Amino acid sequence: MPQQFKTIGKAELLSPACDHVLVSNASRHDKVPKVVKELLASWSTKECFDHISLVSIPSQEKIVEIVQQARRILFPGYFTKTKLHPANLEYYIGKETTELYDRVAEQITMAIRHDCKRNKLPCTRCDELSHYNALAFIESLPKVAVTLATDIRATLSGDPATRSPDEVIFCYPGLLATLIFRMAHELYLLEIPTIPRIMTEYAHSLTGIDIHPGATIGSGFFIDHGTGIVIGETTVIGNNVRIYQGVTLGALSLPRNAGEKMRNTKRHPTIEDNVIVYSNTTILGGKTTIGEGSIVGGNIWLTESVATGTKVLLKRPELIYTHSK
């Protein structure tokens, strides 16, 4: 037994030198209420942001659950705990899709009500509108599944490092980011506030691929590697396009306070069908178009359009070799 525990006298146990007494004397709990009052005061001004209201705000956690459940529906058997076979497939998909409808309707209701409160608008027929939009989202899933199949085939065709669709579905961050984008885009088209961005930023946090839900992306889209890709809101991408890691499809520098003025303006480039954009290339501007069938090499900076069937390459840099003595 350690020396400090050998004495059992009451006087010794209650000695002022006990650690808990020293800790109590060092406590500054009495200073915390002052900080709480300062926080409350800051939220009463326009300088800080809060959501203190009886109106519920969409749940980030539940929206992530919606993404995961939708992925189970779109790729049955891949991400499920239940073993699926032809006899139970219809029951399983029916159960999952019905639950998804309820979850989506609930979160859309919260998003609409929150948006009404934030913009000081009268909130009318929220439930009816939410159920209408939830059904529209559910009805878009078969189309999303078909488009994702083209994305998988494009990956298999364009990447010799993969040997099966299973590997693409389970392992490729590009497909995961594309899958979540395609779901979020459907909600964006329905003008659902907040939820599409929560979805795509969830994908961004998982994959390092940042696709705004407002972008338009055709079928057969292949992202190779993907880390650091940025695709802006008004980007238009055609069919059978391949892009590599570090590519930015962005806007030219905007003036201060340009948010409202430029919101409905095309700020990001157009990439036509069958284009390849290699790693770390930046293409900027709403008037910039990369023509069909073009190839843009790595480390390129483009702010002007490129004609159909063009190769854009950098001159080979001069390499300098030195040898230590």
C-alpha cells in the first residue's frame, strides 16, 4: 500500500493538505455567470447569430441519416445489415423508401418554417408543401439511380486501377461525392432551403470534394482521386466528363458585397461533353466554355474559352539538376 494511504485517522483524512481542498480553493466557478451574461448580451445585438425560437431548425444529424438511407436504397445490398434476396427485396425497399419519405418531409417542413422566420415571411401550408416536395424527391430516385449507373460505368472505363463496380461503389470518394450531389441537386431544384447544402458539405467533409448542389452535371461523370476539387454553383458540366484531383471550376474575383447582386448570375464555367480536365487546373468565369472533346492538362490557369477538340498544355518547364560534392 502506498505510504499516503497507510494512515487512517480521521484527522489525517480531513487534513487541509488534501488535493480536493486545494482544487476547490483554485476553482473559478464564481466567474462563469459573468461570462454567461456577456454571451446573452451579445446575442441581443445584430453582431452575433443565434437560433433561439420555437420554430425548429433542420437537424444536420438527421439529414446525414437521410443521405445514408437513400444510399441504401440506391445501392440495395451494399450498405444494408439485412441480407437481401428476390423474395424480400420489394418489402425491404418499400419499408426503407416509406421511412425516407417521412424523414425528408419532416426536415423539409423545418427548413421551410425556419426560412420563413428568418425572412420574416408568413408561414402558410408548410406541411402540405413539405409533403409535396418530399414525394417529388422520392420520385426522382429512380432517375438518380440510372444516372449513377452511368457514373459507375464511366469510372470502370476510365480507371484501369479498378476491377469491379463493387470496388467503385464501396471505395471511390468521387462516386460518393457525386451520389450525394445528385440527391442534393434534386432538392435544390425544388428550392428547398438549407438541406441541399448540408448534404453536399457532408460529402465535402468526407471526401475533400466540394460540389455546390446548384451545379448542373451530366451523366457519365468520373472524378478520379478527387481531393481538393471545387465545383461552383452555376457550373454546367456535360456528359462523359472526367476531372482529376485539385481541379477548380470557379468564379472570377468578385467585388465586395457582390452576394445579392451576383446571386442569379452565371459565375462559373461550362464544360461541354467528353472533356478531360487534369489535376490542379483552375478554370474560372461564367463566360468561359471548354469545348466538346477538349483536353486540359495539369496545372493550367484558364479564364477564357477553348474551342471544340482543343488540347491545352503547358510548355515543358526547364529542370535544373545539381549534384552535391
